[in-house]
Amino acid sequence: MAVRDHHRAITSIYLLGTDKMNHKDLLADAVATLRDRGNRYGPMEEMFDRTARLASIILDRTVTPYEITTILKCLKDARKKYDRANPEHYMDNVNYEAFSAQFITVPVEPSAADIAEDEMIRAMAQKLAPQRDNGETNDSQA
């Protein structure tokens, strides 16, 4: 059974109330989800690093992979308000928590290629969406 079909089957059983997911099922599904997504999305470290670099450019401050995992955990927790019985929220949070533990111990040092890519993206963003002039003048230009 494909991982996605497995999750759908578990969700259906859980929501119908005919069976309750237990902690062992949740952990097994978290591992299966991790493997499936790794096969589809590539190496986990690379994806979180890339996400952090993109967020850093958008927010104009350094964002770490650890912070990305924290934000994603918050998103899953926020979704529980309206979809509390969805086991995917809990499975994903198990994985995000594990990623957080891994990233908290990894120093963040961008490579030369990462820095060059960031500069290229920054230049492209400036060209496509330049900041608006707020009417203030720079003293050196006055």
C-alpha cells in the first residue's frame, strides 16, 4: 500500500471512530511519511537550508533551519483548531521536532555557492520589486 493511501486509510478509520490511532501507529506513520517525502522532495537538510535562505532574503535577516522547523510546528498546531482529529498534524510534528533537535546542534555557515545564490536572488528581487522611496533624503545626497 502506498504511503499516501496508508495515511488516507488511517485517517478514515480514525475519523469514523471505528478504531483509535495509538502512539506506535503514529510513530510508524511519521517514519513512513519522512521516507516518502525524502524520496519526493530531496534531502531534508538541503530543503530546510534552502527554505531558511529564502526566508532570510524575504525577511532581510538571517533565518535558520531550526527556526523554519519551529514555524512549521506552529502551523501544524494552528491547524489543529479546526482539524484536531487529523493524524497528519501529529505525524508531521513528530518529524519537525526531530528536525529541530538535529538543527539545534548544527552550526549555520553558508557556503560560497549559497552566498553567491543569495546575492543573485537579492539582485533579482531588487530588480523585480524595488523598495519604494519613503520621501526621506540621505544626508550624503543633500
